Amino acid sequence: MREHLDIADVEARTKIRAKYLRALENEEFGMLPGPTFVKTFLRTYAEALGLDPQVLVEEYRATYEPREETEQLQPLGPTAVARDRRRVGPPRGPWVAIAVAVIAVVAVLAVIGLVSGGGDDSNKPTGSTPEANKPKQKPKKQKEKTTPAPQAVTLRIVPGNQIYVCLDTGAGSPIKFEGILDGPRTFRAGKLLRVNLGKTDVQLTKNGKPVSVPPGPEPVGFTFTPTITKPLALGDRPCA
């Protein structure tokens, strides 16, 4: 009221649905997906109004958040994250067969040359040329170009519908992004990128390769490096 704003104005600023803003105002926290969303939305709402978000979050934790929640946190189970660590090398099977065939042809040509060269010039068949007795050269193997390992993390997020997302570049680092996504977006970082997702209805692609997201109603989190992808426990996720 002091800012002369209504719910629609705050919804446009924070990208938080109006029904969730009303639930925060009325302390009806059961209407929100979970404690993580409550604390995140409290921070975003407070910052939009110029208030101290830490005071509101601590008051919520002391009044409404069960103590057992932080004691019974269970890390996510292993995910079916695809890790292709095979090194691509030049194929050997076909080249071995070609080399054997070339050696056999050279041997046959050498025997024919020895037999035909043992008599007089009159016994040599007409039309024979020195070039016909030259051994064939082995084809040179072409070196295959190897793709260098990526040096940074490029993460593309494609939500199925509106989804809460929070990213940073490591514990204690500034928040890179926090808010609601309703469309595809790409984020880039150097050696490390951590993400906290409010839903599993999302497609993730890291450096052009898909990331497997386990289905379920609970939020998920990941930590990414240029070569490694692994799940992130709830207490270690950004904005948690």
C-alpha cells in the first residue's frame, strides 16, 4: 500500500503468480508447492517492495518450518546421467585387411617379375612395361580429427510450463539467475554451474548433450562442469 502497488503490478515485477502472492500475504503457505518456494518467493517479494528479505525468511523458518525438515533431508538418488567417456580412435579392422591384400598382390607381382625376367629378351611377352611390375603403394591412413574437450558449461533449459529456476557458479558465489521461466533460455558459465529446479517437467541440454532428469513431484538440482554432470543434494542447491 505504501508503494501504491497492487497484486498485478507485483506479479509483473517478480514473475510470481498472483495467487501465490495472495497466499504469502495471508500466510497461507500450504497453497505453495513447498518450503523452498515459500522462502524464495518471500525473498523476491520483499526485494521488490524494498524490505529486508532475511528478516521475513527467518521469521517463516522459526514459525512455520518444521525442525525435522533440515534433519531428514535425503540426497537425490543416482540419476541416469549419460557419461560418454569413450575415446574415438581410428578404425583398425578394415585397414588390416587392406594391408594384407596389398602385400599379397605385391608378392604375386614380384614372383611374376622373377619368372619372366629369367630368360632372354625374346621370351618376354610383348607389351610388358616396367611400370606393370612396380608394387602398389599402400594407401596412407588419414588421421581423424578429435574433438577437444569443452572448456566451459553451456546449459539450455526448456520448461514444459512455468518453472522456478535458480543458478549460481558455486557455493558462496552471487546468484546468476533466480525467477520463473516460461520459455527456453540458455545460460553460460566457466568451470562450474549449479542449478535448482522447482519441477522435473523440464528438458536440460549441457554443451549440446541432453541431461536425464528423474521424474517426480519434488524439486531437483544439478552441478555441472565442462565434463561432469551430477545431482545436487537439497541442502547444497542455490537459493535453498
